[in-house]
Amino acid sequence: MLDPIAARIERYMDLLSARQKLVASNIANADTPGYKTKDIDFRAEFESLVAGAGPRAVEVVGLTTRNDGNNVSLDRESRLLAENALRFSVASHLLRAEIRAVRSAIQGGKNL
């Protein structure tokens, strides 16, 4: 493990990965009768993830339900995919910067 900051970034990226899979599952089930949209309470899950627990999916409330009982909104899920990709990109940049800082420290301050 690099350091506590890198460990937290890594856990954050794990949470983003879990959310990406969940959103993809919502999209895949957009035409499944009775399927209910699931998501992650991102703030609560990040706090518990930092503490060592894994993410857990919860049913999303307040969405419009169609006649077949399905409440997946492709617009919402597409927005979440884009948001998640952006967050993952930021986290990976932070992790790369952290790795560069550690590498520089190992090399005695060269390549800052």
C-alpha cells in the first residue's frame, strides 16, 4: 500500500466501478417488467468504504413507474454513466499523481 491517501483513492475507484456495473445493469433491464432501478447512496457508501465495508445497492425511490412496473430512466442512467466516468477519471489522475510523488521521494526528489 502506498499511503492512506492512495488507499482511499483506490477504495473510491472500487466504489465507482461497483456503481458503473449497477448502472449498466439498470440499462440492461430497462425493458424488464417489474424491474426497479438500483443505485448506491454514494456519500454513505464512500464513508463506509473508507471504513472497510463494501458497497450495497438500494432501490431508487421517486422515479416514474411504467405500466409494466419498471422504473428505469435511460436519461438518468446515461447521466450517471457520464458522471461516473468523469469521477473515475479524476480519481485515476489523483492516484497517478500520488504514485509520481512516491516515486520521486524514492528517487531522492528527482523528476518532480
